[in-house]
Amino acid sequence: MKAAVVKETSPGEHRVALVPEAINRLRPAGIDVLVESGAGDGAWLPDAAYADAGASIVSAAEIYRTADVILTVTRPSAAAVNELRTGQAVIGMLAPLADPELAATLAARGVTAISLDGLPRTLSRTQPMDALSSQSNVAGYKAALVAAAEFGRFFPMLITAAGTARPAKVLVLGTGVAGLQAIGTARRLGAVVSGYDVRPASKTEVESLGATFVELTSVGSAAGQGGYARELTAEERQAQQEELTGHIARHDVVITTAQVPGRRPPLLVTEDAIKAMAPGSVIVDMGASALGGNVTGSRPGETVVTGNGITIVGAENLAATVPTAASNAYSRNISAMLLHLTKNGGLAIDTSDEIQAGVVIAHDGKVVHDGVASLLLPAAPSPHPTQGGPGVDGPSD
Ligand code: NAD
């Protein structure tokens, strides 16, 4: 079986799906690796390193002509999708809940689509394949560094002949994988750190990192299914925003990471909260997206400074800004997935397997993933027939 690594094409995407050291691990399973020339350049992995490890360096055209499996980090571009043909498979983080149309297009082309984002994450045997966790971990680390770089004072307490600097007070809202890594990194930089989440289980994790857990009296547990949070009701949301405002005002730096699967990110930092912060404070919004983020006024990929001197960083794809670490981890995840799917030198698709049921999105000309297929159903008849079909999301704030 020929597995091919293509050069990522989205703007700012410096990661690569496989690093050279993966090639030796795939060979015993009968997998030969093709690498598009320059695919690893963004992660400082030259063609020569792949060739030395035993890969063939080829053109994109040869990949689409000869490869059985295409390995990507993110969704293939429209041009790349047009090159894919019946019988080929694509494996990557395809975000099918956000873009179900891509799954439908790939199915129509007879392409098998496998998305690492659908992995059941709480099974111990899926840990090596968990790309959402590995990339969130990298992004959380970088979020703390971005915050420190934007902040006009030190993170640690420093006692020097020129005076004593008090440590920065950092608040992390949403303490899943990214939030915990942001806490750990801010602590290593010497800040005094607090964390908050709607899942009570995260309290011990926050405290084990030496941070203080913020408990809100107005909002109870919002633990949902599979270890994720559920969406808050409108009343809970308002109570949460109001109570958080006081906590936010007492911190110099706020890093937000809150997400609810398949929904728009919850708004945690309101305009009132931003107004209550001291000039020079910094907010890094890891939830920033085209749909809106965790912070009023944040825009993905942009840094804005408010009238009262608060810097708001709309963090976008932070994992791609630490490309070698992110690619090393992703390469292990996607290799583990590829090996899980491979039998007798070919892909063995079997959606009765618990892991495959989560990750196989399209196969044999059909969208086979129930959650994605349901997003593609025509909208129920409504009094407003001109409105579009169901999206990933409804209004939340
Ligand atoms: P995520 O990216 O979906 O969300 C980030 C965090 O935002 C979560 O902790 C969530 O609880 C929080 N959040 C959502 N709405 C919020 C709100 N209104 N206010 C405050 N916080 C809010 O989360 P993730 O990092 O992907 O992790 C999700 C869960 O999966 C966690 O429980 C994590 O421990 C778990 N997980 C488990 C394993 C495993 O069992 N091996 C592996 C990976 C992740």
C-alpha cells in the first residue's frame, strides 16, 4: 500500500502529516511512503530527511495518480479534492461536523474519508491516535507564550536591584487539554494561575498543576457526554458571564479555551468584563472563530487593542505555529490510526469496529458516519422554506 504525505496548502499551515521517523514504523505493515517535495519544509523537515528514512520524494501529480492513501493534517483544498479518485482514501483532521459537504463530495467521488477528529477519546487504546488532544496540548502551550509576549510586565515575581515585580495573575477559562497545558506553561513561567471549567472533574486536574480552581456559585455542573461539557441554558449563560466578570477584573491575563462539540464557542468574557479589566491586561481567545469566540470583539487571526487598553488576541491555529512539535505528535497519531486500519497490506474498513465507527466518514460512495449524515439531511419543512439546511451550530449567545 502506498501512503502519501501532501504539502499542506492552507494559509499559515506549517505542519506536516508524517515526520521521517514514522516511515520505519509503517514499513513492516507493508506501507511505502511517498512524500510531496517540500511537504516538511514548514516544520524544518527537508526532503533529504524523508529520503534518508526511505520515502520516495515525488510530485503532487504523482501522489494523486498512484497513492492508495493520502495523509493530511487539515481538510484538503477544493483543488486537491478534485484530484482524488475512486478507491483512494484520505486521512486527516477533516472537521466533518463543521464541513459535512466535504464528506458528501468525497463520498460522491468514491473516496474513503477518515477523520481523526471523530475518534472516541476516552478509550485507553485510542490515546496514541488522539490528534485533538496532541494538537490542543501544543496550542495551549503556545497560548501561554503568546499571552506572555503581549503582556507589558513579567509573568514571574522578580526581585532585582531595580525593584520587585509582582507576578502576573493569569486566569484560564476552560480547562480541557489546551487549558491545562496553558496553566502548566504559565505556572512554569512563574505566574500565579487560576482555572475555571463547568466540568467539576477538572477541579482536581487544575489543582494538581498548582493552580487555584475558581468555583462559581451561580452555575452548577455542566458536564455532558464523553467527558465534554454540555451547552449552558440562556439563564446559566448569563449568570456565568455576570459572575465571571468580577474574577476576570482581578486578573492581568485571561486565556480562554472553552468549546462545546458541534456548537458555537460559549461567550465567557463580555464587553462589561473587558471594561472592568485594568489597562495593559491581555486576553488570548483560543475559541476565536468565524462563528464568534469566547471573548466579545475577538477576531480569529487578529490582535485588537480596546479603547481601555486591553489587548485581545484572536488565536487561530496556534498548533501550526509550533510546527515541528505539533507535526511530531500528529505523525504518531496518524501512524497509529493508519496501522489500526491496515490489514494484509491494505485498508480494512469495518465500521462495526468502535474506533472506525467514529472516524470513518465516507466509504463505498456513501457518508457512513451517522452524525455527519444527519447534518446533510434536507431541512424539515418549515414556514420559511428559503432558509438553509442544518449547520454545525445554532445561536448560543
Ligand atoms: P474542548 O476543547 O471540547 O473544550 C475545552 C474546555 O472547555 C472543556 O474542558 C470544557 O469543559 C470547557 N467548557 C465548555 N463550555 C464551557 C463554559 N461555558 N464555561 C467554562 N468552560 C467550558 O475539551 P477537550 O480539551 O477536548 O477535552 C474534553 C474532555 O475530554 C475533557 O474532559 C478531557 O479530560 C477529556 N479527554 C479525555 C481523554 C481521555 O480520557 N484519555 C483524552 C482527551 C480528552
